[in-house]
Amino acid sequence: MTTTLDEMTSGLGDEDLDGFTISKSEEDTLSQPAGLQVIDGKLYVVDSGNHRILRWSGIPSDDGEAPSLVLGQDNLDDNEANRRGFVGSGSLFFPMGIFSSDDQHIFVADKDNHRVLVWNKIPFSDGWNADVSLGQGGMDERWPNRGEFDNVGADTLSFPMGVFFDAESEKVFVVDQGNNRVLIWNKLPRETGVAADVVIGQKDFFSREPNSGKGYKRACQEGMYFPTDVVCGEMGMFVSDTGNNRVLYWKEVPTENGQLPDLVLGQTNFNDNKANRVVEGEASASTLDDPFGLFLIEEEEEEDDAPRGIPMPDDDDDDEDASLVATEDGEEIEEEEPQPKFKLFIADRGNSRVVVWDELPHPKEEEKDEEEFEELQVDDENLLIGDDEDDDFFDEDEEDEVPPGELPST
């Protein structure tokens, strides 16, 4: 179900939907299921190949139990793309992600209609129409980036894959795969076509190239390549950066465009992107290959897990975050800020497994300091390294300060 580069280039600019219906559907069948969610005690399944969302009246207890309601089609026997071929507020075309966190609003990433549909109330009957469309100017529009494929903006989408809604803050997160970015709405959009407030994975709302313009082979901290899913919680935000075989982590929800992630899972640094870290490498407990869906569970911190010690007065008024405790022998140590208990589930698709992280691999400060180095500045991209126009590239005084045989790591 991953969008191909050919599809990205063409933008699916053909209105003829023949061929997108795989086979005849029935009420108790599925075709390429791509997501699920339990909303108000009812199971919702994204039946992507049948261009519909199925809902069961509860959690099924018998094999082959038929659903009780369908979205995207008039009934459980129809499965034509865009509901008889007409784009509207109740049609779907290869939907992917579904989410709800308040048992009221339903968000669906309608991938090949290049939009996210929002239902403000739980549907009561088959084919219930959505209330809001994000990524398009109207409910009857479906083109990538609103018909101008390269003219990306804050109010456009191209092959959205995942969606997340934080009911407490009312923030909406959308994985805009075709534009290699994630969009954030700071408040729940109430009208169709509302522009996003923040973009990450790109420096601004008008950029869309893989890895922030560096190309699909060159991963970087500021860019993404074919992201697929996003989850958020008290401890921060995670994005599956599928094309780079990694998951990116932000300690806090980004508030500025292009805000850099704080950590990477699946790679040793932000510049590597090989599957399982090397070409044809074997999977390990710390590698990823084509990571896809994400699921985050957080638990409240128990009192027994709080750092033990006696609070000590802090004379430094400038450091509000500093907190000292005294151990039994009277030694003062800095108290670490408690981290929420969590489990991050990653569908590690290329390795045919699901991996679970319950601890973030934060690097030690001393190791982090040793690995820091200034980025090489090149004035002329066509100039080979070592063939600098200035023969006095190295300063003799500075050369003596570097011990022989020791070079900075890259």
C-alpha cells in the first residue's frame, strides 16, 4: 500500500477510477485492511481495498462476525472507489489511518483523495457524511496539493497516511507522505480547507523534497522521507520516518516550522538510513527496516518510582530546573526529571515483526560531547575536498594542538 515514486510524479491525474476496485466485496469480507481503532467501545477497521470503513457494534467475539455499519459506501455490498465514482463528503479512495481520542470525533486519512476527513459526531447510519475536509478546498475536490503537484502549501496534502488527535490540547497531526512532512493544527479545524500551523520535516510550508532537499539517499536531522505514522503523548511525539528506516522523537510537540527531533530510533545517528543499519544487514534489537504503524501506551508514574533523597536548597536562582537531593552519605546529586512509563509499539514491516521500546536510548552527556563536531562548510560544491583554492587551509598553530593519530568522528 506504500505509494510509489511513479504515483508521486503523476499525481494520479486521471479521473477514470476503473481498475481501483479489486474484487466484489461482501458484508463480512476485507481487502487490504490498513488500520483500526476502538471508538466508544466499537471496533472500526479501515478496509482500504474496498474504499470503506467498517464498524462493529462492539468487539467481535465470533469468527467472521459481520459489521453493523459502513462509512465511504452506501451499503456493505458496494466497494467502488469514491462511492460510485463521485468525490464527496461521504466517499473514500484507499483510506489508510483512522484515529479518535475522545470517542466523538473521527479522523480518517483518505490517502488517494489527498485529504483528511473529520466526523464531528459518531455516525448513526451507513454512508454518513463527514463534516470537515483538510487538504482540499471543498468536499468534491481530490487532487494532490490541490491540483498543482509541486505547489505545496500549508493547506495542501499529498497521499496522507496517518492522523492523530490529542483531545486535551485539540491538536491534530497529519502525516503528509507525498510531501515528506508532518503537519500540525494547533486547534481542531472547524471548517474545510483550514491551513496547518506548524510543519516538520521541511523548513517551511512550501518545500516538499525528500530529506529536506538532500535526496532520498541522504538522511538528515531536519528532513523526512516517506513518513507513515505519528503518535503523541505526555512524553513527546514519535514519527515513523519509513523511507529512512527510523523513528524520530521530539521531547515536546513542535511549535516552530522545521523544529529538529531530539532522538532517533533504529539508526546510530541522524545521517544514516540503511535498513537494519547496513546493506542487507541482519535485524537486531536496535534496528528497523521499513517501520510503519506506531502505537503508544503511557502509564501514570507511581510514587515508589520517585527519586529517593532529601531535597536540598538551591542557591542558584538562575537555574529554575535544577533540583538537588542528598543521599544517605550526605553527598549532593542532581535529581533527574522523572520520565513517564511508556510502551512504544512499532510495526517493523521489513523485518516481519513488531518491536516494543519501553525506554528511550538517551546518550550519556560525556559521550555526546565527544561526538559533537562542527559541520564541514564547503564554499564550492564542485570543489573536491583537499583541493582547496587556499593552500593555507590548515593553520600550523592549530595543527600542533591535535594529537597525532586522533581525528574527529563523523
